[in-house]
Amino acid sequence: MTAEALADTRVVVVNGARQVGKSTLAELIAARSSGARELYLDDQAVRAAAESDPSAFVRHEGLLMIDEIQRVPELLLAIKREVDRDRSPGRFLLTGSARLLGLKDLPDALPGRAETIELWPLSQGEIDSAPDGFVDAVFRLDGNVSVPSSALAKRDYVARALRGGYPEAVRRDPGRRRARFFDSYVTDLVARDVQQISDIQRPAEMRRLLSVVAARMATLAVAGSIASDVAMPRQTLSRYLDLLELVFVIKRIPAWSSNLTTRAISTPKLIVTDSGLGGRLIGMSEERAKDPTAPSGPLLENFAIGEVARQLTWAEEPVQLFHYRDRDKVEVDMVLEHASGAVIGLEVKAAETARAEDFRGLHHLANRLGERFRAGIVLYAGEQQLAFGDRLTALPISALWTTAP
């Protein structure tokens, strides 16, 4: 995808969290480009040169790869001047550990000149070398997908969720070594990434907020309630949540509504972009998950929403991800809306048995949307694909990554 973008776009920006492989991807692409140059702004001497003379720093024939561009945002105006002078595609490949367009000090330099590619932690399909084509398939087939039986049980899905998708965490053995990775990740995130883009006076507040947010994964992001839990003014909370989203730790899933469902609420749903990090922040382990009172349901919902969100970054179909909840507390975990107006609803259940009552929210949407509602799917921790009536199906959660597009 990145190489395709460089073939017809002057500037390509690879955005993503720390440790997801942005630099590695950029290095591989630069290595395949004759005459490419690589510059890393984590190096103090390189950063000093960039700050001293941005125009000279970005002047180069061929592809110039600049890693962690958010560290010297002044470079973007110099890049704008360069690509306006020479409009050839494939001039700059930039990486960043923050959503660059959300940075308050970022000059509005590159509209119409750049394409942004968002890199998430690894998906299950990337880890397993599986198709990862669920989103495209359900819309192409109006929900009538056929998936194989799954050998995975609830404990296996919990283990996958707790593993997460950061390549370093995936490589490590579960237990102490993986936990050390996540702990170091949080320390570096607060001490480095967040501090780079904002003046956080009390980093301990950010750490406490991370734990509270993780405990609320896959629930509504009610600002007043979160602010009360962390004893933080709402204005400060809003700023901190924005920062966590900028550095790809959380994602807020917008609420979906239609003029046919006027009782819908507008509060977004909050997920932790990597379920392994979220699990560590709440002290979840595979052993603790065996306790019936452990919050494995929100963990698996967060995990499944994250897998769908990842697929949207490469899906061919123009689809947006929402959630639905109304004032009567009828809800649907995920609402996928196609640009054509077609809607597919997804519910996530941690149980190994699918039941008719699991489809309550999906029935609600189907009754109100009529032909716009193409399918309602319950993703559950069981083995088989099961029909539950017109346009309603239960699928193993593994269908998300074993379904071919």
C-alpha cells in the first residue's frame, strides 16, 4: 500500500503507535528505492540539523525518508516548498508516532500533496498469515459469508487478546516477559511520546487516566464519569483523551444514528487500540480470566472492534465504523455503514453459545432500517456458523481473520 502511494503521490506519511513497525516498513521501502536517503530525528545531531536549517535538511534528489517527523514539525513547510517546486511523485516518506493533522503546532502544509497511511498493531490475520478479508466479504455478499468451524474456545480468544499486536509483545512468551514489555511501553509513552507533543506537567495523572480508560474499554466515553474517577477537571480530561488518541493508544468509535432511529445517543465508544496493552493496564491475565467475574467480555469486545478497525485501513469497500445505543439502552457493538447506505450490524459475545436474545439490538436495527439493513452478525466464542433467522447469523470470532475478501 505504501509503495503504491509513493508511485503517484509526492509525500506519503505513515502514522501509527510506537513499536508497530513504522520505521522498519519505511526502511524496507527506502532500501528498494535507488538513491534514497534515510534520516532519523531520534538522533540528537540529526534533529539539531533539521531545526537549524529545515530547507537545506529536506533538499534531496530522489526519495527522502524522515523518521518521527513530529519531532521537528517545522520541516513540513520546507517539504511543502520542495514538493511545490518539483511535483514528481515519491519525493518524501515520513513516519510519525502521532496523528500529525491533530497536532496543534503543526503547520497546515500538505493538503493535496500527501497521503496518510495508518499503521495499527498487527492484526490476527497478519500474525497467522490468514486472509483478513471479513469487512470486504460481508458487504460483497450482503452478509451471506460461509466460514469454517473454529477450533478456538473462549480461553484461546482471551489469550490472543492479551497477546495484542505489537510485534515485540507477540514475539515474547506470555507472562513476565510480555508484561515487562507493556510496562516499559507505558513508561516510554508518557515520558517521551506524550511529552513531545504536549506540555504535561503531571505525568502521574496521565498514568492514572490510562488505567481508568483501560478499565472502561469497549464502553461509552462519558467524560463526566471518567473525570470523576480520576479527580480531573473535564477540560483537562478532554485534552488528555485527545492526546491519547493522537498517539494511537485509544480510539473513540463515533455513535451512529439515522433519521429512522431518532432516540440514538451521540456519545462515542472508547477502545484501547491494542487489547494486550489494555489487558495489562487492568491487570488481566489468562489465569485471572478463568474467574467468572473477570471482565473478559469487554476485553473480547475491544479485541474484535480493534480487528475490524484494522481491516478498514486496507478494505476495498468504502465502509465506516460506528456503534449504536439508544435511550432505551438498546445497543449494537459495531455498525458498519457502506457509502451506498447499506448497514451491517455486529455484536460480540464472550460466551461459547449463541442465543436468540443476543440478537436483540440487531433486530431493532433491522426493523427500523428495512432494506438498508443487509445483515446482523453475532460474533461469539463458539465453533460453528449458525443461522438465527432472516439476515441474522452467528459466527465464530475467528471469522474476522479467516474470511477471504
